[in-house]
Amino acid sequence: MNSRIIYVAMAAITVLTACEEKKTGTMENKQVCISDSLARMITIDTARESAMKNELKLSGEVSFDENSVVKVFPFASGQVMNVNVSLGDKVNKGQTLAVIRSADVAGNYSDLTSAKADLAISQRALQQAEYLYKNGISSERDYTEAKENYTKAIAANRKVQEQIAINGGGNTNAAGTLIVKAPRSGYIVEKNISAGNYIRPDNGSSMFTISDMKDVWVNANVFETDIAKVKVGYAAQVTTLAYPDKQFTGKVDNVGSVLDPDSKVLNVRIVLPNPDRLLKPEMFTNVLVTNAEASQAVSITNDAVIFDSGKNYVVVYNSKCDLQVREVNVIKTLDNVAYLSSGLKPGDKVISKNQLLLYNALTEE
């Protein structure tokens, strides 16, 4: 059979016409040799067996990490006189958040005054009873009763002092003023009071919630058909409308156990480090959950795959003058990795850069 040489522009590919027996999955090709100049322009990738990755796209919303927050509750009922902070403000430990005027606090101080007076009276009575008893004027019973009254007065005084300490301690005064201070440094992520509000004793909600925002949660919803694709520990990539070019990496921390009865979705919680405090509560997010499945498949870089006439092909490299165009079946593509069900075996070499030049030379008629 006669030979002829075909030169491909900018590639210097030597093409020799030859008859080859057609193999399964391999097209009948011309013999093509890669020149030294083209060898510097191509990249060779090796097929390998690896665990297939899966991905699931979700939408979610940023919230604060409830495991690292402090909720500030009122120590007593009363009327809010002033609120010194707003939602989102950074506060320092000990900073005044609000001022409350409380009848309960004023009542505690009134009780303290009465308890101190009773203590002083019982103390004097004990001293007098002791003097009379030692001088044989009064009975031992009178002396013992005076001691018991003094002990009760001490306990009553201590009880009122402890109530005041529990209900604000040094942040209260006899006029009934209660100063609410930040128990830790952080950011105000919840604020439920305003000046003029009245705090009732049966109100169980917090006045403020403070978080350091070092970590945040992203709550996302998973439809019933995708529940099996999400498990605790899976990696998650999160993007936001505020920072579209920035990607935040976290992990699935919790998968709910009960579907929402109305929307039929399952809540998934993702924990994200937030060292720069870029993520704010209520931000909308896009979430990409990825995981490695148990099944194995031959994988190559997706750059090596050539799509032509509804089928996928690769250029198999055996040597500089032993190249083949082979059809492959792609299961799926993820992160520029193509997972194959047939066409290649582990260890096969394929050309993943400028392979289209070789493909055209090998398949042209």
C-alpha cells in the first residue's frame, strides 16, 4: 500500500495511510505520528479508577451558630427606659445594652431595708436576753428564743441580698433602676425590645442575643427525592449574592429527622467558619453538597473528552506513532473529572490538550 504524508497546520503531524483491523470501540484510523514540536504542545493524562463523586445543589439561608451565642434575659419585670444598641452592633463585655425601671428591684431593696432593721433589733434583743440570763434575771428559754430570732433575722437578710445579687447585683439600685450589660463581647444578632416596652414576668423571650460570629450556620432544604444524597460530614461549598466570586467551605453538621409537613422538605444544617465576619444572618446562599460514593469508575480529566456527532471520544496514546480514537461512555462529569462506564481501563493514556488536532488527523477521510 502506498504511503503519503499530510501536514496539519501548526501541528506538524505526520499522517501515514495504513490499513488496520477495526477493534471494538476503536475507530479505523490513519496512522499518525506526533512530531517533536507537537509533543511539546500536548498533555497526556492517565486513566485511573476512583470513587465517583456526587453533588447536590441547594438553596439556603445564613443564621448565627446557636451553640456559641449568649441570650440576655431580663432579671426582673419592668419598663424599658433606654436601649443603647441596635441589631448588628458590635458590643464589648460589660457594655450597657439597656436600662429598665423595675418595681420588683425597688421592692427587693425595700425588703433589704426591712431585713436589716429586723436583724439589728433581733441582735439587740439577743444581747439583752444574754445579759439577763447570765445575771439570773431571765430564764434560759427566753435566751434560747432570742438566739433563734436572731438566726432567723440573719437568714432573712441573706435571702434578700441573694435575691438582689441574682436580679442584677451591682447593676441595680434602690430607685428600681436595672442596667442590662453585655455578658460577653460579640455582635447583636437578635434584639427583641425597644424603649417604652414593658417586660412582663411571664415573658420567656430574650431581650438580646449576642454571637461572636466566628462560625455561622447555613440552613438548607432538601427535597424527599434527594435525602439519600446528604449525610453528616459531607463537604459543602457555599456562595452568596453579596460575594458571588467568593466560595465558603463547610460541612454538613446536622440532617433533620422530620420532614416539614407543608413543604415536604428536610432541613439540613451546614457549619461554616466565618473568620472575616463576611457572612451575615439572613443572607441568601447557594449550596453545593459533594460526596464520594461507594461505587468505583474509571476517570479521566474532562478536557480529554471530544464530543462529536452525539458521541464521546478520546485519543488514546500508546506511543508517538501509535494513536487511536476510541469511543467512551461518560456516566457523569464533576469538577472537570469525567467518570466512564466503558472505553478505557485504568492505566490507559489519553491526550488531554490539543487532542482535537490529532482527532481530526486520525478521522479525516
